[in-house]
Amino acid sequence: MARKQSSLARRRRAMGYTQEAFADQLGVDRTTIGRWERGESEPSPDSRKRLSETLEVSPEKLDDLLTGSLALGSKPDGGHGNLIDDHDTFASGEVVVLREPITGAYVRSIHRRIESLLGLDHMMGGRQSAPLAVRAFDEVHQRMGVSPLGERDRIDAYAAAGELAEVAGWFLYEAADHAASRRMNHEALALTRLAGNRTIELLILQNMAMSAGHVGRPMEAMNITRSILDSSPSPTVEALFRFREALTHAQLGNESESRRALEKAVSLHSDGTDDSDPPWAWWVDDRQVSWFQGRVERDLKNAGRSIEKLADAVRYTPVDQTRSRYYHLADLMRAQVEFGAYSDAELTAREITEFTGVIKSGLVSEIFDDVLASAEMAPARAKSVVAALRDGLGVQR
């Protein structure tokens, strides 16, 4: 039994799949994967075909994996040997990487993992999704370091790995692991530049500017932003970085510059998308625009306008995008508390309770800390909000 597990399970891990992702790819339950890897059951003929395609092995080699004849140190396929030694693994000591060429099929599997991870982003917070994304990237990164890569697949492989790193960086940011997010963004940037993928590079730079502003490095955010605005970007990309410019000026207390940038950004967004916009331009939607407006007004101390626009961001968030809705509700509650709208803040806090225990977001936890700190400035008037956070949301002080 142990031999079967070490062969099939290690091949799965070498391809970058968790059991959950592998089961999803094959259309079976996770427990089925576990039984196959423990040798407790055999896959059906249809499942064998999908297994061969997904694991990129011949039917004969799949039989070896299932029967356990691919023990470590064996040399199938004419004695060339496909598995590296136990000591030549990634940091966890569990991932064994094959020295087989990276093919287009493997690149496509990276894109499937990205799609699966992005689906999780709507349902769970960064503290749940970031470990999955980081694990997936680590496995891909390790394989690319030891496996041959033909010129035909090189650009696509580096582009896919860079995009996966971008997703992991975003999830780490959402988990409020800002140092790790920064490191991952630099990994993503290096990979996408090796691939010459300017489209994803722009998205990574926007994430880096966002992260820099969030952790109190506004000039870094401004320098990134200006480097993009000086490069004649597409209309939607320009709008996005104008919003970043407006927010950074607001953080620095430059109201007139902030409002000029905000006006320009809103005008560009109102003009609609352009054929030159990148595929991810859909992200700059009415929800995101409202959020930018609300955050700029919050930093400029315009209470009514800030609360109005942050409420619009909640209203524009689809009900099935629970993680995003959770964040926008929390951000609205913070503005309501900061500007003394305590009755409204209590209602918002109680609306948030439906997500408690379901979504684990580092960014939202940061907001809760901000809200409690603000509430301490007016403890009598904010008592109901504090009660909602502590009792309904389980936030401890």
C-alpha cells in the first residue's frame, strides 16, 4: 500500500496538484483520489484515460504508478529514470519533482489551476486561499528549475508561472501577509518580464502600488504609478493608475492634486473600454470605481461622500462574491465609525455577521482593529458597534 501511495501521490504532487485540485480536474471526489493512492480501489477505464492525460504519462506508465512499481530509485522507460532522489526536493520535503520536459499540456494545467484558485477568491479569504496558491506556485517554480524547457514552450511557461505568482501575491495581500506578498510580487514581475508579458506585468505593478500604499509607503506607490502613466497605457489602465494617483495624493494630503487625478480617472472610465485594454480590464468596474472614490474621500475627510461611495461599492458587489462583499461591508463600517455614523455602523456590522467563520480575511481583520481603535475615542456612543464586533463577529480585544 505504501508503495502505491508514494508513486501515484508523488506524481500528482510533481504535477502541482493538491488532492482537492486533482479531484476537481478529474471530476471525482477527493476521497476517491485518496483510495487510489492508498491502493484501496482502482480507477475505471474512463478515469484511467483522464489520469494519463492529466499526469502526462502513457497508459503503461500509469499502470506502473497504480501498481506501485515506480518506487523511488527505479528507472522505467529504458532505464533513464524520471524521479529525483528524496533529498532533492522542495522545502517541505514532500514534493518530488520529475526531470521530464515541460510541455504545452503542463502549461495548460497551470492555467487550469489559476482558474480554480480565482474561483476560490470569491468564496474564501486570503488566509484560506493564500496557502493553496503559494503551494501551487512553489511546485511550479521548482519543476521549472529542474525540468527541460523547449524554446517553443519557454515563453508560455514563464508567462503562466508569472500569472500564478501574481495570484499568490494578491492572495497573500488579502491575507495581510504583506512581506510575503511583496516577495511574491517580485517573483511574479521577474517571471513575466522573462516572458515579455506586458499585460500581466501591468497588473502586478498595480498590485505593488496598492500594497505599497496600504503599508504606508505612498512615495513608492506614486513612483510605480507615474512609471506606468508615463508609458502611454491603454485608457482603462490609465484610469486605474489615475485612481491610484488620486488615492496616493489623498494619503499625502494633496487635495487639489488628488481631485484632479480623480476627475481624470472617472472621465476615462466613463468613456468605456478600448480594444487596446488588457483582458483583466473588466476588474475596473463600477464597484472598483466607487471604492476608489470612497477611499479618496475618506482620506480627504469628506464624510458624507465617502460613506455614499463605499456604500455604492457594496451595492455593486454581486451577492455570490462573498469575500469581496465581506471586505466592502467592513470598509464601509470603518468609515461610518470614523465619521460618527454609529447607528449605521451597527447595522453594517450586523450584516457582516453572516460571513463570520466562513471567510478568513487578513484585510478585514485589520479593518476590525481600526474600527475598535476608532470606537475607543467615543466609547459611549460607539458601544453598540463594539458589542456587534465582539459578540456577533467574535472579535476579541
